[in-house]
Amino acid sequence: MQGIECKELRKAYGEVKALDGVSFVAEPGEILALLGPNGSGKTTTVRILTTLSTPDSGSARVAGRDVVRDAPRVRRAIGLTAQETILDSFLTGGEYLDIVARLRHIPRARRKEEIAELLTEFELDEIAKSPIGGYSGGMRRRLDVATSLIGKPRVLFLDEPSTGLDPHSRERMWDAIRRRAHEGATVLLTTQYMEEADALARSVVVLTQGQIIERGTPDALKDNIGSSVVELTLADPDQRSLAITSLAESGEPSPPGEKPDVLSFVLVKSSPSLLTILQRLSTDGIEVTDVMVSRPTLDEAFLYLTRKLEETPESQPAGIR
């Protein structure tokens, strides 16, 4: 296995179980998105796989090497963009890339060519001779990601790579990530942007409280929670509380959202039909002026999966947002 392979990874910090039996595989050429709320174990997983931490038990191999027994070779095979960007403000962008390339023992001729390509790819060539201290947050982030690509690593770890980027820069970065996967690199991506995971990932692993609660393709995760997302527009916003009560009695509770006259929920497999729900509202004297039905987004699937665990059996909603 030349990509990533985890088996029953466990890690605790005192009484807190950061990882509790995490297992997954990412193959060469695959982009795998590791998703989860804050504190779910994503960063701990990345730290173990990049040899910055050791597991209490279990095993992991990256680029065919054991992350504990063969850590130096693992480091030579990977590229890492961590959550926080730490760059020397007194160096120029070009100087910083050159230092990292030297540390990776890249020959001089190839080094200059590769640095020039990365500066162009991440739109940094015009500021390559300027000190990093004068860069904006987005520029620093682009430089940080470019740095992780030096030497064409076989496995890439991108921890929240789009933080601070404008839409144009984000699209450029997505293209760069896709190219590396197309060239055969394994990419593990952690992100809070579900749109990013949906756009890039071939497979998704959802972590909560140190355990995997779901895995599959983005489309499979959307399909698993239900067939559709429903938005109901009420004729009278003052009837919202009554409508919520009516939906709750039908097994479809939905709390107030941003629009006072709109109720939104996900129809899961165990839900009553939409027709049944609309008939119940009509019986209760609640007029609905508009119904919009759409496929769930990955964001809605993620919220449904993580919130479902927080609900008691007596009050589990069918996809609240």
C-alpha cells in the first residue's frame, strides 16, 4: 500500500479519547476528505500520519512505510500543509521555497525550475522577491501550500488548506490539488468547507468523538440521509410555532431558521411522505404558499450525521438546519 492505511488507531490525552479505533485506506491518486466537528480527532489523525505524534495503539502506513518504525522515510515521502501558517517574515517567498527545496535535497537545476513553476501556479511570481512579512493572509496561505508540494511528494496532507482564501484563489488551489492526484499522489484533506470536500474528494470519512460514524463517496453520503431537502414557505410567519408543533407531531421537527416564514427539513427514509406532511399542515389550518424540493448537499448530510448523535432517542429530528 503506497498511499495511506490506518488500522485501529487510538490516542488519548488524559481522560479524553482523541481517537478510538480509527481505520481507513486512501489509495494513490485518491483524494480523501476527513470531516468532523471541532474536537472530532481530525488533527490528531493528521499528526499521527505525518509522524508528529505517535498512537497509543494501532498502526498506520504512509507511502508504504510504518509511521512509527520508519518515520524518517515517511517524512521524505510526504508534503504537509498544517492548519496554522508559520513562515519567516524576513525571507522573500522565493527564498523560503528555495530553503525548503534544499532541505529536501532537490538538485539545483530542478530546484529552480520547480520553484518557478510553483510561484506561477499559485500566482506568487510577482511578489516572489518581496518579504513574506508584507504578504496578506491569503498570499501566505498560498505560499504555505506551494511549499508542501516541493519535491512532488507521494502523499499530501492538507489541513484546512483554503483558510483565508478568496474564491478565485480557492479555485486555483483546487485545480492544483486535482493535478497532484491525477499525477498519482494520495491526498488527505481536512476541511470545514463541505463545498470543498464535495468538489475534490472521491471518498469521505466522517469523524465524531474520535470514531468514524460514516464513510463513502460524497454522493453516497447525501443519498444515505434521505431523498430530498424540503423548504416550506408559510403564508403567515406568525404560524411558524404552530407549524413546528404540527411537524413535530408528524415526526418532522424543524427549529427557526434565518427566514421566519420558511421551514426546512430533510426527508429521511423513515419520514412520512411529503404529501402526508402537507395534509397534516392543512388540517391544522396552516397555509403553505410554496414548496421547494432539492437533493441534500454534503453540508446538510454532514449536519444530519453529526447532529443525529447528539439527539436523544425521544427527540431525534429528521435533518434539522
